Amino acid sequence: MLNSDTHTISKYKVGANSMLARVFLAFLTTAGIFYINIMPAVVSGLKEGLAFTNQQAGFVSSANLYGAAIGALTAVFLIKRINWRVLSYALLISLLVIDGICIFIEDPTLMVVVRFIHGLTGGLLVGIGFGIISRTSEADKTFGYLLFIQWSLGGFGLMFLPELVPSFGTAALFLSLIAFTLVTLLMMPFIPNYKVEQNRSTEQSKTQLSKTLLLLNLVAIFLFQAANMGLFAYIIGLGKAQGLSIEFMSPALASASWLALIGPFLVIIIGTKYGRTIPLVTSILSTALCSLLLHYSDSAQIYLIANIIIGVTWAFALPYMFGICSELDKAGQLAAMGGFASKVGLASGPMVGALILTGEQYDLVINVAVVTLILCAICVIKPAKVLDAKHP
């Protein structure tokens, strides 16, 4: 009877490397950190809805992200030893409870603590998702689907949430996170099991990159995420300081988020056909240039165009950097390590921004982000070149 039930359930699972499988894995991996894709709305909402200061809102975001980093690091050690499906169900339900509690919190310190716990939970889920994605064929493409889902739904959040907060308070923010988690729970039964294949482990031993190359790639991921999130978290405040209205910025940022879908879509289409080095370096340096243009955000056109290009290049470069980690380890441990580096970077950006931000003067935040992106491009060149040489 048990075997019959198991067979019936398995019958409804999608193909392991199908488009639907990649989409479902993208939702699973996004569920724990969807707030990142609506970060400007979260920061702005905490300020508008609960009267948090720039620093308090930034610390809440950073606490959430540092918790996620620790959770993702924990996944590195668990991914080969756990029943990932059972743990994923438990983590998703925990996220529902925590986001529900946050609706009723008004104290900044308590919010920091609870969002840190949320980060731990979500980060562990993200680490599991990264590890499972590594077990798919052409993991770069699966990461492309991941970024495609994040940016498209993030666009809706940026479009509607900032205008809902004045009427409904921060409940609008947390209910949107709850809705995303519920949708992910509905997808869970259809995701395949993704056990590690022995032949892949053997192949991995033949294609090991040095620890130095792995470290360079992890540093590049950290720098890239820190630079981008350091600006993105304050992008609404930056626009307001330059005289732009929320009525302009909400649809502008939503449009930028949707147009950014070009980035992961290109990754899905071309994969590693042209290698990783040229796409990575070109996109990272383009991100740096457009970040520099944010100094001139008093021009609505420049603000819009810069954010569009940053969104495209951000969503284009990340799948390739995560793909480098996945190429090293099909069991998923190194991909989970990439997730850890990503979360630490995402947490550090808003934290550094909060520390160097003076009033509503964002020039230093922009300059630090630009320099950080240039350093990122330097770090990623060697790992990408070595992989390109091994798989021409």
C-alpha cells in the first residue's frame, strides 16, 4: 500500500530538468528571501509606516540578511545529510508564522531580532534551494530562472507596496511575503527528489578548481551583492533627496525590475555558449558605470535608465557566478557556499550604507558601490577564465 501511494505521488512530479522543475526550484529558493527583491519598499515602508529612521530601517534589513547568511552557511554542512523536502516544508511553515508576527511589531529593536530569526530560517531554505539547483543539468540556466522569478515578482512589489503602506501600514509588506510562501508550499509536492548521482561525483573529482579560485569567486559574489544592495536598499530615499516623487519612482522601479528580466532570460537562452568571462566582466563593469550615473538622479530619465541597466546586468551576472560554484560540486555544498557569500554581501551593503549615510546625502554610498563593483570584476576574471578553458 505504501509503495502504491509513493508511486502515485511520484507520478505527479515534474521532470527533473524540465522548465517547470526549474521554475518550482526558483520559487523554493526565493521564498526565504523574497524581501530582498522588494527591499526599497521594505525600507521605505518601515520609515513611512512605523516612523523608523534611515538607520533603523537599514539595521532591520541587515539583520534579516545577516541571519540569512548564517542560515545559508548552515545549509553547506547539512545539504548532503538531510531530507531536504521535509526540512523545506518545516522552514516554509516557520516563515509564515514569523511574517505573521511581524505584522504586529512596532518597536525597532524587536523588529531587528525577529527579522534576524526570519533570516536564519529563510537563509537555510535558500541554501537548500541552491544545493538542489546544483543537481540539475545546466545549473546556470536554472539560476537564470531563479533571477527571472525574483525580478518579475519583485517588480510587482515595487509597483504597488510603497503606495499601499500609507493606507494599510507594514501589514501590506508582510502579507505579500506570506502570499509568496503559500504559493511555494503548493508547488512543493511536484518537485522531484534530486538525489546525488555517483557519476557526477566522479566527474567532480576530475574537474576540481583550486581553493584559491573558489575563494576569488566567493569574494566576487560578496562584493557584487554588497555593492548592488547597498544602493538598492536606499534607491527610493536617494530619488526623494534628488526631488523625485514616489508617484514617479514606484512605477519607474517596477519597470526597471521587469525590464531586468532581459538579464536572466539571456542566461536561460545562451547558457555558457560564449563562456563566462566576457559576459561577467562586461556586465559587472556596466553595473559600475550606471551606478556612477545615479549621482545625476535629479534627472528622472537618468534615474530610470540607470536603474533599468543595473537591474539587467545584476540579474545577468549572478547566475554565471553561482554557476561557477555549481560547476565544482554537483552535491550542492559549494553552491550553498555561494549562497552564503551572496547573503553576507546583501546584508553588508545596507549596513555599510547605514553607517556612511549622512542625512539624505547619498554621494559616498554611490562612490563606495562603484569601487566595490570594479574590485568584483577583478576577482571574477581568473575563476571564469579557468572554467572557460576547461569547457571551451
